[in-house]
Amino acid sequence: MEVFNWGGTFHDKVWRINPEGNTTLLTGANASGKTTFIDALLTLMVPYKKDRFYNQSSGEEKKGARTEESYVLGHYGKKQNEGDLSATVQALRDETAISILLATFKNEDDKYCTIFQCRWFSNGDLKKQFGLAHKGLRIEEDFFPFDTKRKWKDNLMAKHPDIGRGNPIEYFSGPGDYAERMVRLFGMRSNKALSLFNQVVGIKYVEDLDLFFRNYMLEDKDVNSHIEYKELIGSFNELTKARNDIEKAEEQIFQLKPITEYAEKIKTTSSELKDLEISKHTSAYWFSAKGKELSEKEYARLEKVIENIESKIKIIDAEINGLRDKEAELKVDIKSSEAGRQTEALEKEIKELNIKLQERSKALTKYNALAQSLSFTENPSEKVIAEKEAALVKKTGCETKDKELNKCIRNEENKREESRKNIETTKVSISTLIKNDNNIPTSVARIREDILEAVGANKNEIPFIGELIKVDENSQDWEFGIEKLLHSFALRIIVPEKYYKAVNKYVNSTNLNGKIFYYRYKETDTLLENRIEDSEKTVYSKLNFKPDSNYKNWVQEQIFEQFNFYCADDLLDFENSKRALTKEGLINFGRGRHQKDDRKSFGNRSSYVLGWDNKAKIKSLRELLTILTDDETNAIKEIGKLENKIELNKNQRDNYYNFINLFENFDSINWGEIC
């Protein structure tokens, strides 16, 4: 049995059970769709609405709460907004939906019978088609695509044509013909069997015998015509409105309660703030009065201290004046005598010698400090002064070393800058690869992105050849050599005929800031299968091609014609082959032309460009990023060390310079001569 778009559970795909004639227990959690599925079977077996009651086995809703329309639209609940008197039905589908129910039976003679019903809406009315087939049918295989016209019937008849045994598909204009045909085919005595089937399926348990008779053995009455029922509905609506109003008022009171509490807190805080403002203004006057009182006391004390000091100053001034008069008298007496004149001359000479002594002593101190830093002799004699010439030689050596250190630091700065640029390039490459499912370098991928944007195409329509090829998992030991062989070819793009002119126009009129190769693709038949050699030792045999690509055959032909090199395991095979390749990347193009490219850009997996899965390349680039970061860090550390060496060398050079220019002769530091 299969259902499509039935109820709120079985939505947007075909749901199927297959008991195969066995006794089957249908189980599941609450609201999992058990009753809905049984109602689908009931709809197939009991076509008359009057004989069929939905949702009776769940014991949850009244008879008539679910209808064919509600099942087709997928009603799953009701929602009542605040203030509304009635609820709004929630549905999974609108009136553009279709619903198909189907059940297939088989007897002991292996004869099949399928009953089916299709439903759709037309101008707001639910349309139905009843049918019966004398063979097993499936919804997806036999009814899709479904339309509201007759085309789906024609497709069904085309799939199951009349082969001389009678029409295998029967359609019925209404439920009566459908029911009579099903009763005859299934060997039932009358249509009463269908009504009984409805009752048996609907009864899950009998809680009350009276209710059982009332629901299944008595006729229904239209309760909507009774005045009491209408009054009850009116009272219920009024009570619902009153309850909503009460709940709304309680919610308003609850939300307003914090406002009252906050108002009381604001009032109390305002009163406290007012008291503090008064205290603040009062405190200024108190501190001013207290400060005036203390200042007056200190002023009186200081006046007394000043009076005492002034009295002592007067006494000392009188003593100084007396001593000065006595000093003047003594100087006159000394000058008038010969001994006095000699003493004055000696004092003048001693004063001049002391000045020279201090100057030479200071010069010697500077000399000793520089000599100590330069490992020269301190307190030199006139013979040792020749070390001045040695200092000149060493100063020249410092200048030479300074040039060498500056050259080294420039080299390290170049390394650091190169590492920084490589780090930025690698980060951009990783970011680009994460956004794409390929291994194409960022610079070339950017040009392709600009072309796609300009012509309005997508990546599948204008792919890189490298996105359509990868090395087979069983041939990974050849990946390095094959990557080198196909590197340039893989970075070329394929342009189909419908975009060819637009691509030419864009590329011709635009500065690409790079280089791009592209092939013009015209769809043609291929004879590749007739030309492929059955060999496991060729490049073609070690490749996989993207299976869902429109360009698969074309790429296979290009590989076979241009790059189907022999994969040589040793140099002897390599040298004896017309076109050959080694695992290490040595390529023999034929006619004596050979190539091996071991540049840094081809040194590891981060340079690989083949494949539509780039996880390995991203991992390799992240490992490379770690190495580049370490290189940058090491360069920065080395620059710091060199800067320290330059600073030390500069200080040493300056010391030699100062040592050389500190004095011109030995007498300028020979303070012992004066003594």
C-alpha cells in the first residue's frame, strides 16, 4: 500500500508498507500517523462518504472532524489568536496539491489487483478519479509526473498497454461503479460488506455499549438545527471571550505592578538625594569657618617665630661687621711687608697648578675608562701611548664589521618579508579552497570567477580541466609525476559554444592581471572507446574522470591524445619508450625532448591542482603555513640578535673614536709631572 500527500504526516513523498499477505501490527508513538494511514486504507475500500467515518480508532475526535479535503490539504491543527472567537486551521499544502492512494492485492494464483484513487482541486472543488488495475502499480513509477488533465492516464495506459487479454486499467466515473466492481472482483456478497469493514476498522475498544449503539446503529441527527445547541455555542463563545478578558486584565495588572514598586523606590531615593544635597552645601561653610580658625592660630605662632629670628640676625650681623673690619686691618699689615708679597705670589702659582692638576686628572680618568672598555693599559707611561695607533686599526675593523652586520640584517629582513608575503598568499589560497571544491590556485581561480560573473555562467558550465580529473586511489604513487605532467593543462578552462563569444569579448577588452588558457568546446560524438589501449601502465589508466560532467568524454579524449604517456618504473623502460613518465617527474615528450621541473612551486602537495576534492591540499597548505610562520618568527629573532650585535659594535667603534681623539700628547694626562 502507498500514499502520497495524505494528512499532516505523509507529506511530499511516497510512503509505503508491504505486509505481503501476512498478519501485520501497525505501531507507533502518539500522533505518528497510524490512524491517518488506516483512514487512507478505509478511503480505498469504502468509497461512499456516508459509509465511512474517519479517525474513529484514535478515540480523540468526533466523527466528521476529518474529511477528504482536510487529508488532501494536510490539516494538522488549529491556532486561535488572542481576541479571536474561532480558531484558524493550519495546513501543510494548498489547493495546488495532488493526493494519490494505492493498494495492491495478490491472491494464491499470483494474480494482482491494484485499486487506486487520485484527488486534486479545480476551482475550489475536490476532484476524484477512481481506478482499478489488473496488475501491481507503484505511485512513483506509474503516476509521476501527474497533471490534472488526461495526460497522466495516457502515460499509464502506455506503460501498461492492452496485450489481448482485456484492458489492464479500468476507470470509474463515481464511487458506485468503483464499489460494485471491487465487490465483484473481491468476491463480496454485497456493498454492506464495505460498511461493515468501516465499522470493524473504526472500533478500537468499546467503553460504553450505549455509545456503541448510538454511534454505529442509530442514525445521526443534525444538531445544528436545535435551538439549545445554538444557545450552548453562543454561551461558550461568550464565556471564552470573558475568560480572555480576565486573563488580559490579570496580565496588565501583573505588568503594572513593577512600575508601582519602581515609583516608590524613586520617591525614597529622591528624598535621600535631597538630604545629601543640603548636607553638601552646609559642609562647605563649616570647612571654611574651621579653616579660618586654624589659619589665625598658625599666623600668630609664625609671627612670634619671625620676631625671634630677626633678633638673632641683628646680633650675627654685628659680629660679622666686626670681623670684616679686623680682616681689612690684617691685609694692610701683610701687604706692607716682604714676606707678605712672597706669600701672595706662591698662592697664585699654587692656584694655577691646582687648575692644571684637575684638568689632567679628569683627562686621565676618561682615558682609563675608555682603556678599560677597550682592554688597553690604564695609567699609561709615555711609551704605552702607542696604543693610540692600535685603537685606530681596531676602529677601522669595527667599521668593516658594521657593514657586514648591516648586510646580514638586510638579508634576514628580506627573508622575513618573503615569508610574510607567502603567509598572506597561503592564507588566501586556503580561504579560496574552503569556498570551492577544487585545487586550483587563487590567482587563476580569480580570473575564472571574473569571467563567470561577466558572462552569467556557473562553475559547472565553465570548469577548469583540473576539476574534472584526479589520480586513481590505487595509483597514488604516480600522483607526483602525473601532477607535473598535467599541471599546465589542468589550469585551462573549457568554454562551451553558447558562452564562447561572450568570453572572447570579455577577455579581449579586460586587463586580467594574469594569464588564462581556454578551449572552445563543441559537442560531438566520440570514438574514444574504439581507440583506448588496454594497458595499466599509461597515464590514462591511472586517472579518474568526474562522472557527472558534461565534458567527461572530451577531457578523456584530450588526455588520451596528448598525455597518454607510458608510466615507466625504471629508466630502461623510460629510455625505450616513445613518450614516457617517471614517478619522480622526469618527462620524455618524444623527438628527443625531455623535462623535469623541480622548482620550489612544484615541491609538495600544496602545488597539486587535480581533483574535485581539496581536503588533502588544504591540509598540506596548513602545514606549509605553519612552516612559513616559523620561518618568519626565526627571521624576526635573528634580526633582533643582529640589531644587538650592531649596537654593541657601534658602541665599541665610538669608544675607539673617543679614545683616539681624547688627547693629542702624553702631557695632557700626565698629572704626576705637576706633583
